[in-house]
Amino acid sequence: MLRMDGIELTAKVKTLKPRLPVIMVSAAGDVKAWLTAMRAGAYGYVPKPASMEELALFVERAMLEERLERELREQSVLLDKRTNELDKALHELRELEEVVKLIATRGQTERAGEPAR
């Protein structure tokens, strides 16, 4: 079985599931270990011994962030749909404007004594 450390595992997980938040718990509690974990794609880094409160905080934040990202994606899809509807309506209005101009031009021509074509 292939063995890897937490940093390697984090990098591998982020390759396979980029949006999955990885919270790393490690005995190495220095800034260098934290930076290495974050560069590997960790969502959070908790030094051992990790308290349940610390872990719960990271999990809550990760869940909130996922919910907000999902809502943002949904709103983006809705905005794209509405934008397409408005583009279509604008196109139809421009076509209608051309028809109105054509009718107005014919009306002016007929009033000037020229027969309509």
C-alpha cells in the first residue's frame, strides 16, 4: 500500500475533488507546516492536539462556504436565463420598431399623394 503524508494526501484529494474542503490536523504546529498545507490546498490547518471546538469551527465555515457558493451558482444560472430573456425581448422590440417605422413611412408617402407600394 502506498504511504503518503498529510500534505501529499491533501494535494491528491484536491486533484481528485478540487471543491472538497480538506481540514488538516497535524502534530507540526509551526508556520512552515501551515503554509505548506495551505499551498497543498488545505481549507484549514489545526495543530494537534485539536479541540472539537476548533474542528467544529472549520467544518461550520466549510459548510457555510459551500452553501453560499451553491446559492451563487444558482443565482448565476437564473441571471443568465433572465439576461437571455431580456436579450430576446430587446431583439423583438427592435424588429417591432422597424415595422412601426415602415408603417409610418408608408403613411407619410400616402399623404403626400404617392400611392402605396
